[in-house]
Amino acid sequence: MSREIMQQAFDALNTCDWDYDYDEESYKTFDKDLVNAAAAALEAELAKPEQEPVAYMGSAGFGYDKNKYLSIPLYTAPPRKPWVGLTDDEVFEFLSDGVDGREDINNIEEALRSKNT
């Protein structure tokens, strides 16, 4: 998600309001818990530093300054996604089937590889 879209969503969420009318029943114009969770998640994401390109490439080759001929950003490394481990239940599933230890390890490695690629 682009930072501009996240900022726009964050600003919109902050405009939500709780309407209360003492003469009638109060009503929500939004789900307060859901909006608060979304706003917190967006705020945390916006607080992370954005990766800056180290150079640009295009029809003119490579260079350090972006222009109409050098418009494709190049980065030192692609953004890394967080590691996803196995739950206790998944590990127990592998270890409780009565298979030897090496096969258990191979199965666990394969499960981790499939979750993280």
C-alpha cells in the first residue's frame, strides 16, 4: 500500500465521529473498535521509515538523480517480509505422527519454506 493511500485512510478514519442524541437512542456512524484498530495499524505503518532508492535507471542508463529519462527506482535490497513461524499445534502435528526425527525435521522445514515464500 502506498504511503499516500495510507495517509489518506488515516486522515479519513480520524474524522469519524460518535453521534449521540439524548432524546433518541445513540447510534454509531462507524464501528469504534474497528476504526481504532485500523487507525492504530495505519499510524504504526506510517511511522516506519520508507526505503529510499539508491539510484534510478531508464532509457538513459543509470544515475543517482531522478529525471524523465531515469525514472525506475533501484534499491539496495527488496523490502523483507516478516518471518512466519509454525504454531505450537502445527509443530505438535508433525511430532505426534510417530515418524523418525529426520523426517519430522524435513516436514517442518518444508512447512516453514511454504509459509515464507
